Amino acid sequence: MPRFFVALALLCALPFAAGTSAQTIEPLIRVAVGPVDAAAPLFYAVKAGIYQKYGLNVEIVRLANGAAILSSIAGGSTQLGQGSVLAIVEAYAKGLPFTAIGNLATYDPEHHNYATLVPVNSPIKAAKDLEGKTFAAVGLQDQSSLATYAWLDAHGVDRNTIKFVELPASATLAAMEQGRVDAATLYEPFFSAYMATGKVRIFANPFDAIGKRFSNAVLYGTPQWVNEHRDVVDKFLRATQESATYTAAHEREVTPVTAEYTGVDPSLLANARHDGRSSILHPEDLQPIIDAAAKYKLIPKAFPAAELVCSCALRR
């Protein structure tokens, strides 16, 4: 085999997840992420060499869930991570040392990508029809459930009459077909995938009850590491913002990269609706989640979001 093709084969065999380069001048940054679409700008930034362009050495560490990510950052095995706003708010309220450095996903009511679904032939037509019914939820204390509680209260539904059961999103459609579940608030890619079957319909957009626009997922780390690496964090955020801008304009092109990192079937992601992509973060982007979490007793009391957001965050 000609030398050129041997070299090319060796180059293609290198793991792209490491995102390293002989030219890199910064120390390794290990970023913990879950199998979620919100992390697409991080995946693409590594794959496309955007972090390398900024002189950064970034490795994506794929973990199973938000709890594992929190633990890895607290323990120092990773330096930064992606997580839901509610998870970070709850951790901060418990006194754990975390600071939000950037946004990853923004809820936009003009482009709903969460919804409460019911079977297409369900007799449920009005909010009050939900009383006495069974609601499926991936977690009874996650952001989808928080939004559901807020929507039910806003529409005068007595939540005490509703039975909430924990059920994986992947099993919810079957449960609806079997009559074991009457409704569920779902996220992508399950939202679009289930709608495509024609077996369910949108009943409500519960996230509207939290606010008109707010952050759904953030980048975060420990204050100590972030404060000791301000220049690195600034480069990281600017590189991520560049990737987020590109991803937002080329969602279908980035889908195979997201699928590769998350393990989700590319066909499920192909028609998924996405949160707004941006790493720019203002304290007011987090306040609606904080206030709702306090109202529904997920945290002891509300606090100013500015306490949680690092002054290093991009604000332009």
C-alpha cells in the first residue's frame, strides 16, 4: 500500500473524542456530558477541531446521567460538565460548590420541543379532564415534571387527584397504547418520534408555564477550577459559542455527530426539534427555574440566579 494511504488510514483510526493536538498549549480539559441533544455543540466542536483552533485540548467524557456528571466534577475527574438547570440549582441549594459558566440550550416558545402528549383518540380535551388520570414521568423531580406541575396549577387542575408514575420515555408510547398511562410530558427525540407515529397528539406545552424564555441546560464547573483557569474558560466558551452558532444553522449536518456520541438512532434525531443553541448566559436565564423549584419544594427557598452564574460567562 502506498505510504500516503498508510498514513491516511492511521490518521482516520485516531479517536476523534480526545480532541488533542501536538500544537495544543493548554492542559487537558475533560468535559463530562450525558447522551443528550443539548450537548451537540460540544460534540461538534471536538469533531470539527474548533477547540483545537482556540488552542484548547478538550476531551469529551460520556457519562450515563446528570448525577454521574455532578459526581465526576465534584471529585475532580472532570473539570467541566453539561447538565440540566434544575440539577445544578438543586446541587447549589444543597451547598455543593458549582458555578454555571455558560448556556447550552434555551427554551423558545416559538419552537416547542417539549409537550404533554395524550393518545390520539383520548377523551381528554380540557385541563380538568386530567383529574383522576395517570401521568407518566421519567423523573418526578426533573424539569419536565416541574413544568407539568406549573402548568396544571396554572390551569386549575387538582394535582392531588393525578397519579404520577415513573416510566422511561422509551416505554411511554407502549404504556399509552395499553391504557396504563393517560398522558406524559416528553422531550426530544421521543416527542417528534412519537408524534410521527400518529398515535399521539399534543395536549399542552407545559414549559410555557415556567417562562417565555429560559435556559434548559448549562455548562458548569467548580468555582475553584474555574477561577484558576479564567483564560482557558474564556477560550472554551468562545469556541463553544462558535460551534453552537454553526450547529444551529446546520442541525441536519451535525445530527450524525450527535448520534455517534449519544448512541441515539440517527433516524430519531433527524426530525427532532431543538432548543436554542448558544453559550451566552445571563442570570435571568436561570431565575425562572429557580423560582419554580422553590415553589414546588424541590429546593428550600429561591435565591438570586446571579449567585450561581460565574462572572466569566459570555454576556454579549
